Amino acid sequence: MPHLTSTGSTLRTGGAEQLGVGIPGYAHPLLAPAEWAGLNRPGTPLHWAVLNIDNGPGARPDPHCLEAAGRLRNARERALHGEAPEDTVRASGGRLLGHLDLAFGGRPFGELIADAQSYLDWYRVGGFYLDHCPAGRDGLQPVRRLTSTLSALLADSDSADEEGGRLVLGHGTHPHPGYAEAADQLVTFRGPWTDYRWSQVAEWTAAYEPGRFAHFVHGVPRTHLEEAMRIARWQGAGTIFFTDRDGTNRNGVQGQTDPFAALPSYWDEFVSRIGPGISE
């Protein structure tokens, strides 16, 4: 199988770890009402969803995003306290993460912290998704500084629940191993199915639990959905998002739209194949 890399005695052979869904960033709730409503379905195994208003929190609170954020936050609070969610977001309650664009290390530290504070003040997010995160060793120390500061902000806010906040690094590829100690989860694949089906996993990831890694794959045909899930399990990913969308715009040009901004056509099948939600 081309997607396996030998890791000696630490190779994951069970492939039975429970998967969950991570939403890299749906479009604005006004533009994607079905997508945000889909998170409200009973049993949706949602780990987290990213809120991205305008490549960040925007200039002021958005009433539609406030409503979406409140629904997810309230459902999580009810789930953590053993109460049945009235709006049936899911039994375990997924987190809402604020989107921070690191521009591969190009954005000033102060700008990122200001965006993070706006997310906390306005939307009371339960963590952050650090998009376009550097992957090389030279970018590790600045990222560690940033994640340490974000963790402190979350701890001092009223957003983090008893399980704490969550930080996800959006590399999109396997980074230097040191990043695994800088955040709760790393996105180690983000790209098309044509690359994913032949991808290989970095050997150092075998030392970590599947909950530490996420895979986002677009252009996955329905007929290959089960194969894609097998790859995710074998490579040790705990959080996934697969879609048959490929970013093609209305004129048929690929790469012009975000393939992760909308639901896949097989959303119900995707969710049912993963199984009922679990706490994350």
C-alpha cells in the first residue's frame, strides 16, 4: 500500500481509532446556512469548526457569526454537563476555533495576538486554528512563543471550559517534529485526493496518539471515500474532512474557490461512516 511508511515496531496496525470531523472553515453563515446547520445534526462527530469572518475576526462583531458561535458554544457546555442538547449540535459538543493566518511566519506577533483577543472578546472561541503555519525548524521558536501566549490568553478568558482551549497548527504537510510539542494538533495533510492516495506518513508521527493529527482532502470521489478513511486511520489521523468538491468555479476553472467552504455532496454518508460523535 503506497500510503504506508515502515516505522518498525511502532507502525499503527489496528486502524480502528475513532475518527472525528474538523471543519477547516465554512463560508460566512449567510452564504453557507446549510453548512452551519449541518453541524447541528444529531450525532455529528464534530471535533471542531473554524470561524473565519474576513481572514480573521473582522473589524467588528458580526451578528450572524455571533449566533453560530453561540449555538456551538452552548451545545458544548450542555454536553460537558451531561445535558441533552436542545438544538442537537452533537452529544459531545464540538469546539469553535478562531482563524489566525500566520502567513508562513510573515505576520507580526502583535497583529496575531490582537486578532486572537478579538475572537475571545466577541465570539468566546474555545481555541485557535493557526493557518499557513510554518513547517521548518527555523519557524519553530516564533510559533512556540505564539502558542504559549495564546494558551495564556485562553486560560485567562471565560472561553475555555474545564477541558481547556485547543490550538491547531495548519501546516498542511508534515512539519519538523518539534511542532508536535507546540500545540494540541497538527494538520499534516491538506490537498487533493490525487496526492493523498499516494501519500506517506512521517515516521516520527507514530510516537503520538491519532488525536494529534488532522487531514483535509478535497476531490475525493464517493467511490473512494472508504479508501480515504482507511488511509487516514493507517496514517494516524484523528480528525478529518473529506469532500468531493475540488475548488472549481462556475466557469469550470479549478483552484478558484475554497473546496472546504461547502458541504460535500455525500455529507450524510461521510458522517455515518465515521460513526457517532465522541468527546474531543
